[in-house]
Amino acid sequence: MIKYNSKEVEEKWKKYWEKEKIYKFNGKSKKPVFSIDTPPPTVSGKMHMGHAFSYAQEDFIVRFQRMFTGNVFYPFGTDDNGLPTERLVERLNKVKSKQMLREKFIDLCLKTLKKITPEFIKDWKDLGISADYDVCYSTIDRNSQRISQKSFIELYNKSEVYKKEFPTIWCPACQTSIAQAELEDKDFDALFSTLKFKCDDKDLLIATTRPELLGACVAIFVHPDDKRYKKLIGKKAKVPLFNHEVPIIQDKSAEIEKGTGVLMVCSYGDKFDVDAINRHKLKPRIVLNKDGSLNLGNYEGLGIKGARKKILEDLKQADLIKQQKQIAHVVNVHDKCGTAIEFLETEQWFIKILDKKKKFVEQGKKINWHPKFMYKRYGNWVRGLEWDWSISRERHFGIPIPVWYCNECKKTILPDEKELPVDPLQTKKKCSCGGQAIPEEKVLDTWATSSLTPEITSSLINNKVQTPYSLRPQAHDIIRTWAFYTVVKSWLHKKKLPWKNVMVSGFVRLRGEKMSKSKGNVVEPQKVMSEFGSDALRFWAAGSRLGEDVDYQEKDLIAGKKFITKLFNASKFVFMNLKNYKPKKIKLLETDRLFLSKLNKLIEICTESFKNYEYSKVKLEASNFFWHLFCDNYLEVVKKRVYNGTKQEKESAFFTLYNSLLIILKLMAPITPFIAEEIYQNFFKKTQKHRSIHVSEWPKKIKISQNKEDLKLFDEIIKFNSFVWKKKKEKSISLRDEISGIKVPKNLIKFEKDLIATHNII
């Protein structure tokens, strides 16, 4: 028997699909378009298992819709405008962007991307992602830059964009401002030190995990109801080691039960410090540089950890520490590098979102979320926003903010649309007053561009597809960024939803933990596809419902491989007996009609499940039907008729085998596209009109007479089969051997001939 070679088969059909442009969008078709706002993967290495998992799941829906509606717009993009790409370029070329001229580093980035992107995209093609790769974009290409800069200018002109010097969230490692959406919580061990401040020459004890910010202390807060400190309100306290005096202020943000009940306010320890200093109009004392080093006295140039260690040593030596204990606490870190963030006063650009939180919550409610509970994550995120959207970054590789400032009249100068895309650093401007214009050096946050992916992809096909798109697929970790920011931009520009549906995938775990390079628990999808085949990997990805995190287990890949092998062998068996068969109308035998009635029910279930984004139910129902009903039962029942039946018996069997196998293939084609194409091309192409199973029509119910009792009756046949096979096993005889003493039940008399032949009943 010829073994199924997944490597050869997959390579063959990848080339065929590309050559024949099977997945090309047809802009001239009058069929309704199912449009997908493709998630552009970040070009920071190669596809990881999380990519494979979520992209396979969205592709299940795309392939179904291509067969069901007949016209799909599924472009492909790469996100190469951001810190991960900068880091990759630095690593590959052994350089540091901050040590290079921006122009030279950008040129290096573009050259590197041109070199590595084709191999990066190959991973998605290997997985069988059925995108139209001819409609491909990059978030840093000139078209994306033009659209992103145009968006900035439009929002600026609508007064939705502003620039302000403000204590913004800052990453000292990446040396750039970041947005609230780029924060993650991380557990850290810390030393909780109770320090001796002085007031009226007495110790005032304050506990902190951040002694390196003592020099930045600007006030002491006590709760107005805390009787211990009532007499101190309005007085001043002396900061240990640094000896400057700060006011003692009553404020309810001081928690009576936490630590000593006294709160040190610094510029800036966290967001609460920012709020406290603004509310009380306190003058900040800035002690941190942008790289996270201190600019203060004996500690100048030391990094945060080094300064913390040295200051604690000095406090201990001066007997200014009352007590210390180890604690674990949660710290906000930058999601790109894992570095604890700081708050630094820098001048940044913002998009107004806080004044529209209710509107964005309303917009989110109008979208169909799959699964539904994912809307709660979106809604909770929007309601919890505390800052406007910070969209400027201090990086080299990004889309330049298209602004100049007049040195004379202080006017902000914007380019004309026809000038876009433009880099202010490379383009000289003069103000209308005659003054020399100073270029903006900052670039846009990558999400300021990725939030425009519907507009970017529409522009590539002359805007033949407009928002709202049919679908936005994505993982749940970027609901707060990609989903939310796209809703923001779509509302601000068009007062429209960006898409009708959002499908949200979960994470892949290994032994209960999310896969991560830092944890060393990564399984590479490239190796999995090489060993088990892409269809097997997709079969595994179809095993969990949307939004569910799933454990990677090799046994699921083995199950997928077994299914594919069985499908291949079953198809060969069927067509070994259907040589030169041509579909035609015939009179069905009752057994065949009953089986097709069961098949019709499967079509109904799978169709509705795919419509509802329940691909896991399709996999379960269709694969179970194939294994249990088709292979284990129907093939056994019909086998002798195929070999030795009358003309009518054979024709009825051939019709049923041909149509049931084709329908099973089509139902599984979105999930296992390579094996489906292989069988279709080898066995069905001669009698079917389509170039590929993936552009054929989705199965419709076979027109047969059906009765209410059909499904139950076929289940009775299965029960009878199981009963006879069990008896033969008990007698230790082969399933093909004769058996006596068994009668066909009365309710199955009309199937008696098939059942007697199947079991060799005498």
C-alpha cells in the first residue's frame, strides 16, 4: 500500500495554489465579499506556535467562507514597524540603533527586511494559510506611511491630536514613551524598607520599595482620619539621606492599614504619584534620566538597581532604616522587553480617547464577538483607561510624525497630502512668516499605523472593499491594542465600525504555562509540520474552541496524522471500485438512503457551526462521522454489494460512496486543506468542474426523501452491527467468519439483506 507522504503532497499543492492563483480576490465578482482584516505578524524572527494556532483557526473560517459565499478578500500583511523589528535588525547586523544616524539605520532596516521577509512569509504558506499573497502590505512601506501620516493630519485638523509635556509612561531600556496598552503586570521580589524620616526631631516611619526615589520625594501624605498623624498635618518632614524638607499633606490616598500608614510621594514613582502631584500642584524633583540612570549627587550615573543598592547601604550605615522584609509585588513592565516602566516628564503626542470612553464602549457592543465573553475584556479595558493614547515614540525605525515647528512664530506646520509620505528630518520647510522650520524627530507608535489595516488593505484594491469588514481575527492579548485602537481610528475618521465580527484565539501552553522563549518551553511549528505534516498541526488547532488556551500535546498531532492517513486510504479503497464512475441520478436502496439522511444532518450541523465560528464542532462531528459511521459501519455494510451486487445495488452503493466521500472531504477541507486537495484532484477532478476543492461550492443537502425516524433507524443499524461484532469477539472468530443464532430485529427487516451479507449470518 502506498503511504501518504505529507511533505511531497503539501509542497505540490502549495505550488499549484500559487501558480493557479486559487486564493486571488475577484474584484469583479458580483457575489457578496467576505473580507478579513488580516493580523499582520511581527517580523521579529519566525512563526511561533501561537501564530500557527491562531492563524490556522482564522483560516478555517476563511476557507469555509470561500466555499460558502464564493468571494473572499484575504490580504496578507507584515508588521515590521516597531521595536521587535528594530531589535531583530540590531541582532542580525550586530549594531545599536541609538549609535547610528536615523537615516542609515532606517536604510539598514529596509535592506534587512527585504532579505528576510520572503522566508518569514513562507512559514504561513507552509501552514496552508489561504491568503491572497499578491495583496500584501508592510506596516512600514510607503503606502502604509502615507495612510498613517494622512490619519495623523486629519485628526490634528479635527483637534483630536495634541502635544503636551507630561509625565508619560517611559521604558528606560527601549528609551521611548509607551502607551497604557503596552503594559503588562509582572511579579517581582522586593525589599520593603521602613525608613526614618524626621518631623519635629522625631522619627516619622515610611515604608517603601523604591529608596532610589528618595531624592525625588516632594510630599508626605497621611489619611485625614488617621489619628496617629493628625498633629503633623501642615508641618514639614526631612527626607533621610538627602535632607530636603517636604510638606505633610492630608490625602485619602494614604492607606491607614498599609505599612506605617504614611505615603511618600515622588516624581514619579507610579501613576498615583503623577495624579497626586497634579492634584496638589506640587513642584516635581526629577532625578531619573531617560536611560534609567540617576542624575543626583553621589549616585549620578548609577542605574536604578545600582542606585537602589547603594542608597540602601548608605541608609543602613547612617542608621536610617527601622526594619526590612522581603515581599513579592506586581510591577508594570513594558510588554516588548519586560523592563519595569518609569514616569518621566517628556513632550509627547496624544490622541484624545478619555473623553470618548462611553462611545468606544458602545461601538464595542455593536460588534459580534466570538466567543461572546471576549467583549467583557474589551469593555473592561476601555472603562479602565486612565490616559489618552500616547502615539509618539523616541525611536529610529518608524513612520515619522509629519510636523515642523517654526522657530520664530511657534506655528505648527503640516505637509500637504500630495507630499506624503514625508520625513521631516529629510525635508526642509520654511514657515509662512519666513522663519526656519524645525523638524519633529519623533516617530509614530506602531499601533497608530496597525490601527489602519482596513484602510491600508482596501487601498491596495482601489477601495473595492470598504469597512466594516466581515471579520477581524486576533489573539486575546491584543484586544487592548489592535482591536481597541482600530475601533478608535474607525470612529474618529468615519464614525463607523471597522468590522462586523471579531474572532479571538487563545494561547498555546506547554505543561500548563504559556509558551515563551524566556521560559525555554517552546515547540517550533516548523519542526512539527516537518514531522507530522501541516494538516496534522491544523487538525490539532481545530481541537479547541475559540478563546480557549490549550496545552500542546503530541498525542493530538498523532491523532491528526492517523485521520489523514485513514482518509487517504479510505479514498483509495472507494475509487478502486469506482473506476470511470460518472455521477447520475439513480434509485437508492433503503440502507443508502438512510445513510445519506444521516449525512444530510452532518452537513446541516457543520454549516451552522462554521457560520457561528465553531470550527471545533465541525472537526469533532465530521471526523467522528468519517471514522465511526463511514469507515466502521457504512463501508462494511456496503462492501459485498460493491463487489457482488446487482447492477441496481452497485449503482446505489456507488452513488452513495461517491457523494458521501466528496461531502466529507469538503466539510474537512477548511481544516485539512492539503489532503482534501490531494484526494479531490486524484479522484474527483474528472467529474467535478472546479480547479480546486477550495473554490468548489460548499456541500448542500442531497435531495432524497427523508422521514422523521431515519436518524434513529440508522443508529439502530449501528447498534446491531456492534452487537454482532461483539458476539464474534466473544466467540473468538473473525469478523468475516459465518455466525449463526442471530436474527435481524423486526424494525430492521427492510435492511436484512445488507446486514446478513455484512456479518455473514447463517
